[in-house]
Amino acid sequence: ASATSTTLPSIALSRFALSALFVAGAGALTLVGGQSVWALRRQIFQTRALGRYRLVDKIGAGGMGEVWRAHHHALDREVAIKILDRDKGVDPDAVARFEREAHTMSQLRHENAVQIFDYGVTEDGLFYYAMELLEGEDLAETLMREGRIEPERAVAWIRQAAEAVAEAHRAGIVHRDLKPENL
């Protein structure tokens, strides 16, 4: 009876260890597989070409879609690409608004307004436009880093933003998304 009593806990312990090892292995395999699939998906999207542009890094996202840093092959130049959200690309009103935005913004000629360079649609129906890529930090990042800023500096930034918005208004554009992240 003593041999049986030591064998049963030993078998149960072995089965438990084997089960725990199986669960840990499955978890590790899922984690590695998920990371590999995510990395591959990101690599595929980043190497995707939009017209003459190769997407590099996602810069941000908003109500209409995403903005990516991209590289123009022929000009060897970095630009920002705004891509209309695929779901909105099937909505004629959203497409018309996106096209109007690109066209109207391309008419702006102000030092504090982003310049639009190009507009296009991919073969699979993805709408985008290319614009000037601004380097540096936005107002929100400056405020997070520095906290409070001097009034003179704030007035200078507000004046620049107001002049650019006034130019946009003269062209019939209403920004609709003025915030520190966009300045």
C-alpha cells in the first residue's frame, strides 16, 4: 500500500508538470507567433508604396485617417502623407471632403501653413495626399516638456497660428481641429 500511495502523487505531479509545461509552451508559441505576425504586417504596410511614396513611420491619426512619414523615391525627399481611412473611402461625401481639403490646402501660400505637394488614389482605392513634413515638436509636446511658457513666446505662437488660420479662412477653409498637437 505504501508503494501505491507514493506512486499516485508522483503520477499526479508528473501530469500536472506536463500540463503546466504544455500551457507555458503554448503561451510562448502564441506570444512569439503573434509578435511575428504583427511585425510582418507592420513591415508589409511600411513597405507599401502610395504612388511614388514609400511609407516609413506612422505620425498620427485623426477623424479622417492617418498621417505617415513617407519617402518620395524620385526626389529623395521625406514628406508627410495623409491617408483617408479605408472605411471613409467608400463614402462619397467623405471622399469629396478629403479631395476639397487637399485641393484647397494646395492653394495656400503662407509660411505657417503646411504645403500640399501631391494628391492620389492607389489602385485599390486608397485616397491620400502628400504634404510638407514638419520636423520638431508640436505645441503640446513643448508644453509637456517645459510646462508654463513665457507670455511673449505664447503670443508669438498664437500670432503665427492666427495668421495661418486667417489665410485658410480667406481660401474658404475652416480648420475644425485647432489644438496644441496641430501647432
